[in-house]
Amino acid sequence: MRTHHHHLFFFLYCSIGLCSVFADVRNSAELSALLAVKSSLVDPMDNLKDWGTTKDAPHCSWNGVVCDSEGYVEKLDLSNMNLSGHVSDRIQDLSRLSTLNLCCNGFESELPRSLANLTLLKVIDVSQNNFVGSFPAGLGGFPGLRSINASSNNFQGHLPEDLGRAALLESLDFRGSFFEGSIPTSFRNLQKLKFLGLSGNNLTGKLPVELGELSSLETMILGYNQFEGPIPAEFGNLTNLQYLDLAVGTLSGPIPGELGKLRKLTTVYLYQNNFGGRIPAEIGNITSLVYLDLSDNQISGQIPDEVAELKNLKLLNVMCNQLSGPIPGRLGELRKLEVLELWKNSLNASLPLDLGKNSPLQWLDVSSNFLTGEIPPGLCESGNLTKLILFNNSFSGPIPASLANCSSLVRVRIQSNRLSGSIPLGIGTLPKLQRLELADNNISGEVPQDFTLSTSLSFIDISRNHLDSSLPSTILSIPSLQTFIASSNNLQGNIPDQFQDRPSLSVLDLSYNFFSGKIPQSISSCEKLVTLNLRSNRFTGEIPGALATMPTLSVLDLSNNSLVGRIPGNLGSSPALETLNLSYNKLEGPVPNDGILTTINPDNLIGNAGLCGAILPPCSQSIIEAPKPRKVHIKRIVVGFVVGISVILAVGIIVFTGRQMYRKWYLCSNSFTDWFKKNNTEWPWRLVAFQRLNFTTSDILSCIKESNIIGIGALGSSTRLKLKSRML
């Protein structure tokens, strides 16, 4: 008995010893494999610094390593570690590996073929890298494979045919690479597949009808490829489908009515293809639908009334098609509608009167149609409207006053209609409004003063209307203003001289109005101004020379005004100037032979009779030699003044002395007087005593200015003193 117990104890001891030996061997092999994997990686963030060989740090506790209860490596998660390099073939030694996650790194190599030996893999995620080459074959034989995510890489070649054998596969994501060829028909066997993402590749051919057999499929994303032909009617059998994306391709044919059987669909994206025909009325049966985008196709006919049955619809986009007829009035009853985009069709009639009253409408774009009637007043009743885009229609009536209370508005683009009345007071104070386009309407009245209170407006276009006021004095002081266009109105008065500290202004167009006065010098402080158009106004004075120093000014049009003087000498060499029009003014003198003025079209200088030289007929010698204004030092002016006063006093003394001598001579020489009276009626020279003239020192000082200097010598300057006649 005692011998038997000894034998049993010895057997257990050996068994435990052997297990320990096997465990040590196993751990040693996996540790070695992990270290080989580490050695092939570039780890700039030192995320794998704890991967070492010390006994007190077993590999199961290393960063990214998870072991099962037996000590085998079960999961390897190296995601988001900024790793690069390549994945070592030694990874195949992790024989129990079920999850491999290399997502979101910087790998630019090929995946090792040895992945096909990791037959226990269930989850593979190598997404958001730059892996190249073909995707490893052989993974379809993995009995437990559930998910493959290889999206956002640079894989090439064909989709692996053998993946059709992965009977338990639930998610297959190959989006965003360069796969080519057609979708393998073997994918019909993926009866557990719920997610299929193949978008953003170079796949071609027709959509396989076999995909209609994937009864578990919930998400199908096949857009951004080069598929052709129709949507298979068999897709109507995908009764669990919730998300269908076939956008951006060359698919054609009509949209199949069979899609109306997919009662779980929430999203349908078919935009930017070549679909034709009509929108099927059956689409109204998909009452679960939230997002419907059929834009950029060749769909014709009317928008079916059945669309109004889509009570959960948030987005309806059918822009850029060939739709005609009226907009279904019941669209105004959709209580969840947020985005309605119908632009660039041939729709007519009016907008639904209740549009916006019953839904949180955020974005309305019906531009470039043939719509008429008034703008519905309740578009912003929910307070969510951010973009109102109605341009290129025939809307009439006033701009709804309710828009002035729509604090959510960011863009208002209602140009090119037949709107009338005035601009509602309060629009300028909308806190988020960035873009306001009211051009090409029949709007009259004033430019609202409250525009000047805006803190967000960057683009204002009120051109081609009937506005007839002056501009608010601080309208150009809007902090974020980049573009201000007010051309072709009846605006008048001076340009507000408020250009200081306006670094954002890039376009200013006030052409075809009745503005007058001088062009403000301060406009040159707009360092980002690209276009300045002041043509066809009544501006006077000279062209500000500072315009030539503006670093980004590309277009300058001052034509059809009453500007005088010479063209600034450095205007032609303005650093960015490409277009210059100074025609039909009153400019004179030589055209500077510099920069753009050497190649300018003569038509852009025509109508200035006094201009000559450069590309125009030569100037006469008198014009060429005409004295140019000279800067005179203040000391010379003072010296000239002192000399002038001294001369005046000297002449006065001479005259006074002469009168005394004349009086004595006259009393003693009557005979000479008699002779003179007989032969002359007046004295041969008329002497005027300057001390008797009625002028003051300030009268003389007022004449001492640069334009009156007639000569400069070593002792000073000679100045013309033109005194008023009342002083005599």
C-alpha cells in the first residue's frame, strides 16, 4: 500500500513538472514571437517600452497584450500607437490569437501572408493605415471569423474570393482602398453578414443580383465605385436592410419600385449617378425612412405626393435633376423635416404655405427653379433655420418681416427674384448671419442702419435694386466684413471714411450709383482688398496715391467719374494690380511708363483729353517740362517771408522820402508844373505807397504756400503774393 502511494505521488510530481516545462516552452515561444513583432515595428512614442525579457514582467501584462486563462496570447491590440514599419511573420506563432487590432497607425507595408495560419482569428482590424499590396488570401477558411475591418488603406487587387466561405462573418469592411474588379458572387453565401462596406474603391461591373440573397444584411455601402447598370430588383428582398448607400458612380436605369418593400430602411443615398425615370410612388411605403438623397441624377417627372407619407423624414434631397411640376403641398406637414433641397430643377408654382411651421426646418434650398408666389412667412417658426437659399426664381412680394427675428440664420441668398418693398429692419442684428444676398430684385428704400450693428456679416450683396439712400456711416466697420457689393442702385453721398482697421475687406463694389466727393485716402489701409470698383459715380478730386501701395489690390476701376489731376506715378507698379480702368474722367498729364500702364488697353484710359504719353500719343514739350510741385523746407519759407517783408518796408521808406522831396520840388518849380500840364495829363510813373494799403500780416502769411513759390535761390525763395482787391 505504501509503495502504491509512493508511485502515485511520483506520477503527479512528474505530471506537474512536465506541465510546467511545457508552459515555460509555450511562454518562451510566444514571448519570442512578441519580441520579434516589436523588433519589426517603429515605435516613436515608446508605447511598447514594457515589452522586455525580465522575469518580473511576464508578457501577458505587456501593453496591448491580453492572454487567456491558460496563458496563451488571445488578443493583441496595438491600435492608436503611431506605429509603423512592418508586421513580422512571427505573428503566426501566436497560435491562440483571436483578436488582432492594428487600427489607426502608420503602416505602409504589406500584411504578412502568414496571417492565414492564425486559424482561430475572429476579429481582424487593420483599418486606417496605409497597408499596400493585396489583402491576404486564406482567411475565409477560419471557422470562427466574425469581423474584418480593412478600411482606409491602399490595398490593391481583387476582393478575396475565399471570403465567401466565412459562413459566420457578420461585418466585412473594405472601404477606402484601391480594390478593382467585380464583387465576387461567392459573397452570396455570407448569410450572417450584417455589414458590407466596399465604397471608395475602383470596383466595376454590375451589382450582383446575388447580393439580394443576404437576408441578414442591415447595412450596404457600395458607393464611390464604377459600377454600371441598374439596381437589381432583387435588392427588394433585403428585408432587414436599414442603410443603403450606392452614391457616386455610373449606375443607371430607373429606381426600382421594389425598394418600397424595405420597411426597415432609414437611409437611401443614390446621389451622383445616372438614374433616370421617375421617383417611384412605392417609396412612400418606406415609412421608416429618415434620409432620402436622390440628387445629381437624371430623374424626371413630378415629386410624388406619396413622399409626404414619410413621417420620419428629416432630409429630402432631389437637387440637380429634371423634375417638374409643383412641390407637393403636404410636404409642409412633415413634422421632422430638417433639410429640403430641391434646387436646379424645373419646379413651378409656389412653396407650401405651411413649410417650416410644423417642422424644425434648418436648411431650405429651392434655388434655380421656376417658383412663384411669396416667401412663406413661417419658415423659421421653429427657430432652427440656418440657410435660406431661394435665388434664381420668380418669388414676389416683400421679404417676410419674420426673418428679422430668425436668430439662427447663417445664410440668406434670395437674389435674382422679383421681391419688392424694403429690407426688413432687424436683419442686420441677427447674431449668426454671415452672408446676405439680395441682389437683382426690386427692393427699394434705405440701407438699414442696423447693418452697422452686425458682428458676423462677412458678405453683403444688395446690388441691382432700387435703394436710394446714403450708406450708413459705419457700415464698412463691420468687424468680419469681407465683401460689400452695392452696385447699380441709386445710392448717394460720400463713401463713409471708415476704412481704418478693416483688415478683412477684400471686395468693395459701389459702381453705378451717385456717390460723390473724394475717394478716401484711408481706403489704402485695407491690406487685403483685392477688388475696388467705383466706376460710374460722381467722384471728384485726385486719385489717392496710396492706392498704389496696396499689397493685394488686383482690380481697380475708377472709370466714368470726374477725377482730376495726374495718374499717381507709382500706380502702374502696384504689386498685385492686374486690371486698371481710368477711362472717362478729367485726368491730365503724362501716363506713367511703368508696370501695368505699359501694357494697358488704351480703351481703359479713353475719355481723358489731357492724358498723353506711354501707350497714348506723345506729350508736348510744355507738358513734359511742366513744373512739378517741390517740397520746400520750412526754413526757406521763413527766409523768403523775411526777405519779402524787408523789400516791402524798403520800398515804403523810398516812397515816403520821395514824396517829401517831391513836395519841396513842387513848391519851388511852378514853371515845370505848368510845362507838364501842357504836355501830359498824368505823372509818367504811378507810385503806390504800400504803407497805405489795407492788408495785414495774416494776409501775407495766407499767401505763403507751396503752390505760390515762383523761384528758389541760394538766399531763399520768391513767393507770389496775391492780395484781394478790397485791400486796395
